[in-house]
Amino acid sequence: MNLSYLLGNYKDAGYYFLGTMVQVCFSFLVQPVYSSYLSAEDFGILGFFDSLKGLLLPIFIFGMPQVFLMKYYNNSAQENRVIFKNMIFFYFFGSLVLSAIVFPACYSYFDLTAVGIPFLPYIVFMLLSIIFDNIKMMILLHYRIEKKSSKYFLFSVVFTAFNFALGLLFVAEFEWGILGRFAAPLVTNLLMLPICLIAIKQWTAGQIDYQIILRLFKYAIPLVLSGVAFVILPNMDRIFLETENDLNELGLYSLAITITNMFNLGISSLQNAFEPDIFKAANSREGGAILRIFGYTFIPSIIGMGIFIIFSSEIIGYLTSQRYLGAVKYANLLIVGVLIMSIFYFFDKTILALQNRRASLFNNLAGAALGLLVYYFFISRYHFLGAALAKIFIGVFMSIFSGLIVYLQLSHR
């Protein structure tokens, strides 16, 4: 890879990172306000539904972004427009069907397991958020594929500005508490929906073809199973921790996740910049190019992690208005887990880019099975600290395991 390529991708990463930094800056400004108006129990409820949402997202999106990426470079521009139109139609129709199934299923889970968190109205906010967030995800995916990083940046900034402005209005000014915190992103999505629909119309062509939809459905099934297994690792911890019946401590743990996710946004912005190039390099099986992309992504990330750990007490003290310093002990462990799990995600994305859906499915099923066992073992013995330690343990094992799969795939050309 030459210098102009690297600078070009870092330029794209710069736009992604600037969009991320705007979000982080808004978070730094708004999080202290949220911490002043919301209790630790409120953050526990937010964290629980964030985890539940994370577990359901891959079922709703049904592997469509991955399918589109895997097919994109082998199709003409017109073929991609037709596929994108059918993919969007399939997503909208599938979301309505799934919502009708998930709502009673979640109600049964809450009732049978005696979850100590109210079911309504939070489940409604969560389901609507999933549907609209996936629309936003597909818009941003298209901007990344086409290397339109400036549009990606503008869309992200406008969305972030609306979200945080409404959050302050609902939580601080109207004093709606946790309901205001849930409502802000939903109202933001509704305000941005016309822009999304206009963009989608520009990127689509042709007619709805049920044969194309059926092919997308069949092709995506392994990706959906893989995606469900994939999201167990970052989200199942708070589902387990709810059974500890300590909503206050769950709030501190969830706050630590929220804060370390700001760091994760930086890693994601770098990975997003290089994602199309991973698929290109994998398509031509250039192992050296993939290794260089790995270095470009994670060397800055390791430096950022070190800075966070050194100043974690000061950072969390500011972000929580000095109210929730108990989150520091979790954040210092969770940020290590975030970095290591990002390495696993990088390798898993590379496996998909190598067009090996079965290997990706096996990789994620193995990770999910290990994750459930490790979470159960660590949480039952070490409780909330155990959950943070489990993320590190799982991340190390799965990074090695998935990296080995990538190596074997590239060795057998």
C-alpha cells in the first residue's frame, strides 16, 4: 500500500473520526447533565435495554449490510441499485413481522424470569429504535462504500446534534427523566427519516423482485445466525447481571460501558475507513495488505487506551459530575476488553470478506458458547467485576481463534 492510499484512507478515517469526535464531545458536554438528572437505577435500566437491543439488532437487520458488501464489488452499479432496493423492501417488511413476534416473546421472558425492570413503555422505545437505527446504519454503509466520507460526517453530525439537543430538552428542561432519555433518539430518528428516504430513493432502481429477495434471504441465513452469536459477547453480560438484583451497581457498570464505548467509537471510525479495503484485499487474498490495515487500526487504538486508563478517574469524575466514581473500577477493565474484542471483530469481518460464511458462523457460535460459559462462571463468583474480567478473557481467546482462521484461509489459496 502506497503513501497516497494510506493518507487517503486516513483522510476518510479523519471524517469518520471527526464525526465520532463530535459525538464524543457532545457526550462529554451532555453526560454530566444526564448524571445530574438520572439515578444509578435509571442508568441500570438504560443499560439493560441497550443489551437487549444489541441482542435483537442482527435479527432485524438480517445480515443485509454484510450481504450487500460481499456482493457489491462483483456487481455493476445498476445491479447494486436493484439489490439495494429489494434489500430495503425486505428489511421494512421483515421488521414489521419481527416486531409482532418479539413483543410477546419479550413479555413472556420478563414474566417468566421475574425481571425487576418495568416492561412498558421501554420495550416500545427499544423496538422502534432498532427499526430506525438500522435504516440509519444502511445510509452510513452506503456512504462508506462510495467513500463519501464528507457526507458521512455531515449526516452523523446532524443526527448527533439533534439527539443531544433533544436529550437535554427532554431530560433537563422538561424533567422527563429516563423517559426523556429514551425518547430523544426516537424523535431524532423521526426527524431524520425524510432525509433517509430521499437518499434511499436516489440509490435504488428497478422493481421489487421476489426472486432477488428470496436469494438474499437464503444467502443471509448463515450471516444472521453468525450475527446473533456475534452480539452475545458484548451484550449478554448485563442480562446476566440483572439477576444480581442490584440495579444501583448495574447502573455503575452500565455507565462504565457507556463511557468506554466513546473510546470504542474511535476504533470503529478507523475500522469503518478501511472496511471496503478489507473486502478488496480479501477478494484478492492479499494477506500483507490485511496485516497493514490491522496495524493502521490498532496502533492508534492502543495509545488511546493507555491515555484513558491513566486519566480514567478524572474523566469519569467529570462525566458523572463526581456522583458515580464507583464506575472507575469497571471502566479500567472494560476498556481493555473493548480493545481486545475489537481485534476479534476485525478478524471476524475479514473472515466474512474472504467469502467464508460457514467459518464466520462457526467462529461466532464458538465465541457465543464460550461467552455464555465464561460469563456464568465469572459473574457467579466475582459478580460485576467478574463480568468485566470475562470480557477480557473471552476477547483474548476469540482474537487468537479467529486470527488463526484468517491465517489458515489465506494460507490455502
